[in-house]
Amino acid sequence: MYGVSGKKNIRVNIAIGSNIGDPRKNVETAIERLSAICVLVAKSKLYATEPWGVTDQSDFCNAVVTVQTELSPHELLEALQSIEEKMGRTETYKWGPRLIDLDLLHYGDLLMSDERLTLPHPHINERAFVLVPLAEIDSRFIAARDQLPLPDLLAIKVMADVS
């Protein structure tokens, strides 16, 4: 599919997470800001999830969106980092708490790895908080989700007040 400019529109999956301040509002704000630079195709429910990697921190609010974009992978990465910066994200430590985290999961069927970006994201199949919402909006990931250990799946809860 090609956009108005003649550039190809690529379907992209992006994971969104937050556990500082008002995580639900942070995720919703990030989705709004993504919608200003990409065409929103689908968005998952919001999920309350336990932290991964470093577990001594608050639970996260997580979601996944599918968008269409004419931006290149690196342009999109820069746009995601700009959204994080403008929302007030500051670096803490690996897998630490964050105001907002936007991870580029897939960029069409592109396979790539350089010093700034690896696609698909290298940890997708290890993270229930990514696979559960991803499988909700993209059926290609249902089998991967269902192969996660049951305790990982049970730790993910749809947020009760999602409309």
C-alpha cells in the first residue's frame, strides 16, 4: 500500500509501557502522539503487568499498537524516542522504572540489526506483556503467546476500567 507521497506504507507493531506517575494516562498519551505521526490500525486493551527483568518496582501498564507509516525504521525509531523525551522520560537503569517506553517490535517483514536497532525486537518471544496484547491485535502471534509458561500468562491482567 502506498501513501499520498508515493512512499510505501509499512505496517509496524509498537509496544508501549509505563510504571511511573499515572501509567494508564501515559500509555494513552503515547498512543495519541503516535496517531499524530502514523495511521493507527489497531490497539490492544491496556494490561496491568508485573515488571520484567528488575522486579522490585511498580507494576506496568502495557499495550501494543499496529500503525502504518511511511517513515524508515530509523526515522520511526527517532520519532518514538522524541515522543518519549517530550513526555519526560529520563533514563534510569536497564529494565528499570520508566515514565514511558516505546519499543519498535516489527517493521513489516524487515529483518535487520545495526548498532541502533534490531528488527524484529530480540525479546518479543520472552515477554508475555508484549505477546499477549500483540496476539490480541495480530493473530500471527497467538501460537507464540500460547507457548509462554502459564505463570507468565496468569501475571497479565486486563485493566478493569478499560472502555
